[in-house]
Amino acid sequence: MHITLKQLQIFETVAAQQSYTEAAKLLYLTQPAVSMQIKQLEEQTGLPLFDRLGKQISLTHAGEELLQYAKNIQLQLDEAEQVMQEMKGLKRGRLHLTMASTANYFTPQLLAAFHQLYPDAKVQLDVTNRSGLINAVRNNTTDMAIMGRPPLGTDLVGIPFMENPLVIIAPPTHPLAGREMIRLKELAQEPFIVREGESGTRIAAERFFAEHGIKLVTGMEMNRSEAIKQAVMAELGLGIVSLHTIDMELALKRLTVLNVEDFPIMRHWHIVHRNGKRFAAIPEAFRQFVLEQATELIKPPAY
């Protein structure tokens, strides 16, 4: 195929706008010029890229596939431009970081400290769930991700940089609160407020209880740690969360950590990126900064 960068740019814009007319306006081209470029692109691929129904257009399956390649090509070009600029002596750079929602409780502190070292660096920060993190890294739409245990496989690299203790939380009024030691079997009938099925916290908790011969009783399912904390404070059940997420609630005595045998479940935070990824200067500086400084800057609350 003989596809030009201009054709891919026009194709991306039409796909985003779902309109030849709107794409033409954004690209400062005429609508016939846009239509001609898309027609030539379809001739090169040998497949229709858009379904057309009157003035409405949408991507075909082939169009969706090509769009992913077009985005990756643009990302590679952006990365190459950044590297070339930095090789000319520029100090500025960009970091695109994607993180699990739970990491939002400490990542801003890391970014603030990093900003002191690189005040001109531009940072784009995305927050998503586990599947979103993995897709972003695999599709090369982010420099790196901060998450819990990364998936197994050769296409991703996960580097641990800080402990991530998982603890059981309860309202201070709970009958088990304040006990010096709670046996695991005492929790067999306690309802738990849990994360969604794909969550690393949920997976780790269910694996832990299964290894001890106990089935985790799930009362409600939430997709954010913040929602779990609110549900536990409302006395709807117990929760299992990262210790990093409950600093304020412990200080205000709105939650308490139960002293359960074999807890906390000790996990780790990881920096995850594509295997073999070549970083520009600023993303590489941030990666090294986190690996070297995170444990000194971020301290989990005492309980």
C-alpha cells in the first residue's frame, strides 16, 4: 500500500468528526478534497473505511483497525519529534502518564516533586481501570502506567517501586473494631464491599481468602476505592483497600483498620510500559525519579 501521512491525518480527522464537512473546516480544505483523499485511501486498502447513510458516516471494521494504526503512527512521529528537539538541547518535554484510580492518592505528590526538578515539563495524566491501563500501554497511547500487579506476558514490563499494603477497613462502631487479633474464619460471614471483577485489589483479595479456605462474601460491588470507603462508613459492610487511600479517614477516625491475622496483603505498585519502548528524556527522567524517590516521598499512614 502507498499511503501518505496526509491521508492518515485526514482519515483520523474525519473519523473523529464523523463528518467530511467538519473535517474539511478543521483541516482548512474543501470537502471535495477531503472526499478525494478518503476515496484514494480506500482504493489503496481495497476496503471501505466508512459506512455512509445520508449525511451520517461511521467507521467500518476495517476503518476501526486502520484508525488504531494511524494513531500509533502519529504517536511515533510525536515521540521522534520530541527526541529530536531534546537532542538539539531543549530542556522541555512531555510526559503522558496513565494510572489506576487508587494511585491518585499519592501520584500527585510524586508529580509535584518531579515538577520542582523539571518545571517546564508538560504532564498529561489519565485515570482509568485495570483494563484501560493495560490497553493504553499495549496500544502505545501512554508513556507508562502506574498500577498494581501487571499482567503476565512478554509485551509489557512491570517494575515494582513501592509497597502497596491491602488492609480490611470497618466503621469504628463495628463489633470487631479495636480487637487485638481477629481470626480469618471470623470474617467468613461478614459481607464485604468489593471492587469490580477485573480490579487488581479484588483479584488479590479473592486469591488470599481462597488460599486460606474461606470464600469472600461480597455484599456490594463498587468501581472506585472512594465509593467503597463511603459504603463502609455507612456500615454496609467491610472493605479491602490500599492503605494509601485512607490517610484522611484514619486521621478523622471515620474508619478503622481491623487487626486480622495474616493481614495486610502485601502487594506492590509498578511502573508498567511496553517491552522495548524507547523513552524520550522527560518520561525516562520520571521513570528513574519514581524508582529512586517514591519510597522516600510517600509514606503510608500508621494504624
